[in-house]
Amino acid sequence: MAAGAPRIFVSHLAGVAVFDPNGDQVGRVRDLVVMLRVGRRPPRLLGLVVELTTRRRIFLPMTRVTGIESGQVITTGVVNVRRFEQRPTERLVFGELLDLRVTLVESGEEVTVLDLSVQQLPARREWEVDKVFVRKGKGGAFRRSKGETLTVEWSAVTGFSLVEQGQGAESLLATFEQLRPADLANVLHHLSAKRRAEVAAALDDDRLADVLEQLPEDDQIEILGKLRKERAADVLEAMDPDDAADLLAELPEDEKERLLSLMQPADAAEMRRLMAYEEKTAGGLMTTEPVVLRPDATVADALAQVRNPDLSPALAAQVYVCRPPDETPTGKYLGTVHFQRLLRDPPYTLVSALVDDDLQSLAPDAPLPVVAGFFATYDMVAAPVVDESGSLLGVVTVDDVLDHMLPDDWRETEFDLSDEGAAHGT
């Protein structure tokens, strides 16, 4: 844990008001959602169940929480108002874990859970449960008892869930938790259809989105088709826009329109814009979410943007300087600033003084061979796509070019990454 990171006992969050960045109340915290893991590893805190003023209960991911302080929760202001539905690997802290009888590992003594504490991991946006406040004897969190109370590490107790005994898809999911999305996608690809659906249903939206981007088209369509339509729309919104548009384009027209109608209007509009381009052109390959900065932004501003852990390495390799508006399609595209150049100049330097305006851009209708030739010629990992009016439409990354140039069955190839294999060129 980060030194000095605040520890928050969950009982202090019950009924706490949730505010947007403007200070307007969104609702109140009614529960916390955690995902238990095999062994004695601390559970992840996935998010909060928030009751809106309309009495609807929604899920607020911790990635949308910017602060928990002074008896209030502050959000990014962007919330999904679809009704909360608990998934198989999720547990509700107030509803299921408090007042639970568990066992102290060292003594074998049964105790009752009175409270849990959570803490944010260092340099990350993830939260974990780290401590358990328990009472010896038979009294619970909601019953009076004079038994001794103590606070112990999560690993010091057992009995919270069948997850600890390695049951079904929950255990499988916990086993795969440390895998990279591409590796988990490979595992999913080789599972039975039934087990693949179980694991996909249990993954959170962001994780499933990352995995779907790495799967063959047939697997993507199969998994998406087995999700509830509302959740399928959420997962598509969490995917990179170009990958989501490619997947939507492969669906039957009525299903595609149904999913687009369930998405946020801005996301749906972006999908329609991307699907208007031919698949194997710069417009069809591009992502519409590069790092865009105005000319008066500084090197410090740029470095803060590229530190975003959600950015792929290719998108973090350079920033794009444009006149307002900042969202694609932008105002006039002025040029690119490479990450290495940002590291060489003082933090107060304006990015407009550093732009590389000699680098050619791609037209949205540039075919795949032209795009691939551009990358080979200029040794780039990302390239701007600019329309006739000079607006930045998006960015093509080298991984998207490779995905479309490799044979359809390239994921079935066995790669020998051992030293011996590399030495023999296998």
C-alpha cells in the first residue's frame, strides 16, 4: 500500500452522499461491490451501489470515483444510470459480508465480521479490502455482544466465499486474473462455448472489453450475443472505438441498431462515423481517442496526459496539437510532438514550439497497403488521419495495421518465445 494512503472503513460509507464535480448530489451509497479471489489474496473493490434520487440503484465503478473524503464521495460526473445487477463473482459488502461468521486462520476460532477497511493501491486506480474488523463470540454487526474485538489482515481469516475453495468459473476467473488481455483471450478461445460464456459473464466491463479486442471475430460475436443487450452496449462503449465499430459492422442490421440505441448518444454517433469508412482504409482502422492538446498546452500538460494507464503504448508515444475543438474531428491539425521530445524539454515549454509539422498525415480513404508503407517508411507506431479541411479525425496505430495484414488464423499459430526457439529462428 502507498505510504499514507487513507484507510476507509466501509461502515463509514453507508448512506454517504455522492456528488459530481460541480457539487450537485447524484445519490447516496447503499453498498460496495467486491470480487473475492482464490487463496487469501485481498478482494478487489470494484465499485459502489449508488441509489439515485429517483430510488434507482446503479453501479458506480471505482474508476469513476475521484475522491472519498469528509463524508462524501466525488465522481467524474459520468455515470451509467442503468439499474445495478449483481454478477456471479461479485459480493455485496453490506448485504453479504458484514455479520458473516468466518474463522481465524491461526487459532481456528469462529468470529463475526463487523467491518472491513479498503485502501487504494499505490500509483493505480484500483482499490482492495485490506483489513477485517471482527468480534469473538456469537454477537454480530447488528447484534449486541461483549466479545473481544480485533482488526486483522484479510489473509488472517477464512470462510468468506466458495471462491476460496476453488469453485467453478469464479476460481477459473481468479486464476486468470494476472494474465494479459491477449493471453486471456487465447485461453478463452480454447475453452468450451459454455465455459467461455461463464467467464465472459463474470468479467467486469473494462476487462471483457480488453479481452474482446484480442479475440477472433467469431468469438467476439458469440460472446457478445450471449450477454444481455444492455450489458453488451456497456462493453462496446468500453472497447476502443475502432474495435467496437469493427465488431458492430459484423452484426445483423437489426441487432446493430438495437445496440447502438442502448449506447450513450455520443458513443453511438462515434460508432456510426467510424462504420462509414471502408474497413481496410485509414478511416476504418483509426481510433478516435488520441491525446489531443491545444497549442498553449505545456510539456507538463502533455506528460500528464500520456501517463494515463488506460492509454496503449502506441497512443502514448506522441501527442497531437490542434486548434479547438479538442475532440475529434478537431480544429486545424498543427502537428505531432513525440514522447522523446517531451522528455528533453523543460516542463513549462509550450507544445506548439515543439511540433513536428513535416510528418505527412494519412487521408481517411488511404488503403491498407499505403498505410502499411507509411509506417515502414517513417518508423512510426501511430499516424494521424487528417481530412481535406485539415481536421484531425483520429490515429492509426501499428497494432491495428498488423491485425489487418496478418492471416485470419494467426492467433492459432504457436509462437516459441524461448531462448532456444529464438536462436533457431522458430
